[in-house]
Amino acid sequence: MATEQELRSLFDALDRDQDGKVSLNEIFLSPGLSAIISLETNTNTPQELLAQSNLEKNDSITYEELKEVVKKAGNFN
């Protein structure tokens, strides 16, 4: 289970260009962090994560979108 602070830290580590969004490429560039995201969101691939969470239907995910997926997976404290 992730706390708000842990999830924010994870998101910030994935957001390499610090634009407030994590792109598919940024997820692939961080396989260890990607594995943690998969566990917290109950998804198997970055593409599945984007499909479940991406309200804007683009190739990136915002912190709020990620938080919602983690909450839906029951892994948010």
C-alpha cells in the first residue's frame, strides 16, 4: 500500500522531465519503478496502466490519474 508521500515520490522519480506527466517512455526507462507501479495498480504493462487511468487519452498519466488507479486497486493509504 502506498501513502500519498510515497506515491508522490514515485511519480516524481518517474517524471524525468518534470512536466507533471509521466509518459510511456518515462515508464519504460525506469523498469524498477515501473514494476512498483504495476504492483500498486494491479496492471501488467504500462500500456494497461494508461488504458485504465488516462482520462485525456494521451500517452502520459498525471499524478491525479495515477492516484485514482491506485485507489481503485485498493492500494492507497
